[in-house]
Amino acid sequence: VRNPGYSDFDDKSRMDALGIDMLINPEKVSAEEIAKLLTYPEAHYVGFYGGGMMQMMELTVPDGCLRLGQQLARLDMPAPCMIVGIYRENQLIIPKGHDMLESGDDILILAYRTDIRKIEEYLGIAAKRPRNVVIFGSSLSGYYLAEQLESRTPRLNVKMIEPDQARCEEMAQSLAHTVIINGGGSDVTLYNDENIGDADVFVAATEDDKENLFACVLAKSMGAAKTICQIRGSEYAAVIEKVGVDNVVSPSRLTADRILRFIDRKRILSLTRFNDSSGQVTEYIISPEAPCAGFAIKDLDFPPQALICMINRGNEHLIAQGSDILQPGDSVIVFSSPDAIDKLEKLLTGEGEN
């Protein structure tokens, strides 16, 4: 359901009355994902688990990191955390204690939400809170994003660039604090006049992938600190990283992930795929029949391309240790490659394939 006029139907009593089990708005899902990335502009991915207490982020290890060349097991982290995945030269590494960080690595790190900033500081990753945000395109995603940003405290400086005059007037009526500018995404003079190069985050959210891609490249070339590009198809997916776009958000992929976990919600609570599905985070519920129930993690025949990151048990949210014993009813966060999924599901739920 895309139309903002139907947002009131996202209510359990109304949905029950209509016989609807799930309602999803792809553009709203996309806006929510962009809003998370915007909060942490240094991150390529941001996810929350354990009722929001735990946070997973994908971060790039900078050249000046003082922890380069040190074994992960020997890092004196300032707070409990786990590096669950490393992307190096387009290859996924499920790290072991003897692995080391290299400059330019993209790492997935899990920590308590209150600790994430001090861990970034320890790794030499600069965290910056954005102040100036530019949204190109008043599509539904762009509108939902601007609406969310207007409710933030402290208030951000948000500009929206839209080529269509009538749509600009509509946005001016709908958005109270967003500056609406009538102009195109390839107008260099406009970008200069509006100081797009000073933007902390530039988001391209039109319905046209090609236009979004060009707008992000232009904004980046003029100095925008971070660019986020909404892509609906797969035609440009292969060139996104090569042209310097920082983040790509796909409404269809985000929607598919939510639907997948909804239809399998008795076993899988959440699912997020990374880097063209080379890795994924999945939240499983441990069933009483699961082969892993009652065993310590270190004693399990666990696939090498998988890692238990976190255990949710009642009100407890634990970063997983080898000595932790899995119990029926626990939910566990696992990072893995697709090759490990069948074995994981059989081990953790008793329902995977042989």
C-alpha cells in the first residue's frame, strides 16, 4: 500500500476487521532505511536488534586505524562487541580470532547501542552527526523521508529539489520545515547556488534510477560528504560502487526481505541481506526439537561460514560466547553466507534440508 491516505489502515484492529495479516508500504520502508543511514552517515548499513538495545553497523576501516595488523582476539575493545563479518576485495570473510583488520575493510560489528560510538572511536572511525540534508525528488520515498526528518530534534536543515512545479507546490503545502526548490538533478548552476557541495547527506529518491545515479555522482563531485541513491531495478547495480555512491537503497529488496521473514515468522524473526546476498543476518527461534538445544555454542558442528552473534532470552540480550548454552525459545542472531543456510536451519530449528 503506497498511498499516504491509507496509512491509517496500518492498525491491528482495522487490519483484523479487513482480514489483512500484513500491510507494507515499500516507499515508507525505503524512507525508514534511509533515515537510519542518515543518522549514522559513516555507516553502510545500520540495523537494530533485541528490541533496539543492540546495534549492527557496516563500517569502513580507515587508513589511520591503530588496530591494523592486530589479531581480533587480542583487540582490547572498550565495550562488549563482535566483528561478525569482513568484506575485503569483494570477498566475505567470517572472521576467527586470528584474523586481522586491513585498511579499507568493510566490517560488520555488533554492539550494545549505547556503546557503538566509543567502539567507533577505538577503531579510528569518525562519527559525524549530519546537519544539512538534501533530498532530490519528491517521490513517495522522498516525501516520507522529509516527513520523518522534520520530526527530529534537534531539527535538521532539509532541502528538497523537485523538477515539477506542481509537485513543488504540493510538497510546500505538506511539509512545514523543508525548503522546496524547483529544479533538476543535473543542473550544475542550481547545485552551486544551493551549496549542494556542503551537504552532509545527499539523497536521490526519484522514480528514475538513471536520474538518481547521475544526481548522486554530481553531488559527490561537488563535495557532498555522503550520497544515498534509491535504485528500483538492477540495471545499474554493478556500477554503483565504481562511481562513488556511498549507499544504495532498494525498496523492492527491503520489501522482499520483510515479506520473507513474515511468511516464515515461526522460525525466522528477521532477515537482512548484504552485498548482493553474499552474506545475511538472520534471527532464528530455537525450537525444542532443534539439534542445538541444550548445547554450548562451542560444542556445535557449526558451519564455518556462519557465526552466532547474539542471543535474546526473555529480557536478556547477550553477545554470544562459545560457552553459552542455547535453550528452546531463545532467539539467536546469525551472520552467514548463503551456502550455510540449509545446515543452519536444520541445526537451529530442526527444519532445514539435509
